[in-house]
Amino acid sequence: MRKKLAILFIIAISGCGDEYRYHCQDPKHFNDAQCLKPACEFTQTCPDYLIAPILEKKIEGNIAGPSNAQSGPSATNCR
């Protein structure tokens, strides 16, 4: 029984491989047209957005901190 489980486990993990969630996250694709600015800015799939921690990046147009006053409908002020 243990041999069967070991063989099943080995078969199950043999299909695992390294994959990237986004095309532009793979270093091989950094210079592809869809991974270069301005093409990638709309979808925010530029390599510098995907590989850097989100708190270190400031994307233009976003509010840097939480706001107590609601100036109008906004996706960032959902309550």
C-alpha cells in the first residue's frame, strides 16, 4: 500500500513546473511589445509593477493614503 501511495505521489508531483501567473512576470518576456510601456500601463502588467512589492510602487493617479472625506464616487472609498 505504501509503495502505491509513493508511486502515486511521485506521478502527481512530476507534472508540477515553474510557471508565471502573468506573461510579463517572466524575465524572458520583459522586452516583448505587450510588456513595454505604454502598452502595459492600462492593464498594469508591466514587469516593474509585477515584480516589485505593491506598497513600494506609487502609480500616478492613485491616492497615497486613506481619506476620511468622500469627494465623490470612488472605487477606493467603498464603505
